[in-house]
Amino acid sequence: MTEDDIGSRHMNPDEVEKYSMGTLSEAEAAPFDEHLLVCEKCRTLVEASDAYVAAMRAAAKRTRQQAGKTEPRSRFDVKASGAVGRFG
């Protein structure tokens, strides 16, 4: 979304996810910040996504603590364990 797009369309699911995960730069997030001030639909989507991201992060932290690890696993640890998925 560019500054010209503010108010002209809603955030798509990929944009909502990136916004909630904090993976956008300040410059990329700024138009969304402005859009969310006026768009209840997108604000509701972001709030739901924020809750999901927070729940997944809390679950990952509990899992690491239960396994006796405090740091996230690297993709090399995942490969060594034989796990498959998005960690290519």
C-alpha cells in the first residue's frame, strides 16, 4: 500500500499478517497506521491477527521452556531433527 492508496482499499491478508508480525519497515507501516485510524474493518482484522500472533509466540515460548531451551531453534536444528515444512 502506498500513501496514495490510503482509504482507497482495504488491507489484504498478507499485509495484515506482515503488519501484525512487525515485519514492515516504518516507511511501509506508516500508510497502514493512517488507514487503520479510519477503517474499522481493517482495524478488526489487525486486532484478530495481533491476538493470533501473540498466542503463537506465547505457545512457542512455552514449548521452548518445556524443552529446556530459551532461544528459538535455528533452521539448522529443524533440519537436523528431520522436521519438514517452511523451514527450508
